[in-house]
Amino acid sequence: MDAYSKMINESGNSLFIREIRPEEEEIARDVFYAALDAVDIKLKEKHRRPDGDLMDIRKWYTDAPGNIFLVGLVGDKIVATGALTRIDDHRVKLRRMSVAPAYQGFGYGIQMLHELEFIAQRLAYREIILDTASILVSAIGMYTRAGYVETQREDVGGGIQLVYFSKKLR
């Protein structure tokens, strides 16, 4: 599936969104880790497992049916990531949403979110679910403003609490 779009947000900032290319996996990981580092190093370490999905994006996303991994570019620089993983015929999970710290606050996160929702609808999914760490306050605000409803919270150790959300698609 080719998901290519150039989105211009209310602030006039444009983000070109497309599927990741194999040679961009390390850059995408670095963007994701940098976004977590800006908040709490413990979050980054949780995602750095050698067997983790970010260590082999092709295997976990691009080669897996119903899954997709997108990157957002400003010019030729990858500044955002976002992914979907299939749960079942009706539900998909939003994953790996991030915006590089220097590019946060320009609306790129919501642009990536809208593109992933569009793809999920096009693939006939009826619901998106996600989880995020409670210390990612700006992410929680973005999801809430975008119509996601908190469904539960869970302590996962190390002082990290996950907040779960869902959103029904049309």
C-alpha cells in the first residue's frame, strides 16, 4: 500500500507522509528514541530490547499483513513516525507515534495521527486502540482532542503507568 500525502496544518506547516523505506529504519528508531529521551530515559530503554519491533521494522510492520509504518518528512528529513498493527478484522493498534523534539509543537503529530486514521478507515477497520505512558501529557492531550476515549490505566513497573485509549471509526 502506498500512503503518500502532503498535509498542511492550520499553522501552515507541511509534513510529507509516506511508508518507511528499508534504509530509513535506523533514522526512524532515532526519531522515536529522541522523542522518548526528551521526556524520560526509562521509556526509551523499555523499547530498546534486541527482539523489539523497532529493531526490525520490516519484519514487524512492512512485511506483516495489515500493518504499516509511516514516516513524516520536513524537506528530506524524517521528523515523525507512526504505525498501525492489525489486531483482528475490525481493530487496529496505533503504535510508534513520535515527533523529533526540535519539530514538536508544529502540529506534525496530529497530521500523522490523521493520516493513520485515514488508512485505518480505508482498510475497513472500525476501531483504533492505543496506549501511551501517563507522563506523555502532550500526547494524551492530542489523543483526547482527536476523539480518543480513555479506557483504562495500568501500572507496568518502574514508575511507568500506561493509559489506554480507543476510538470508533466511521
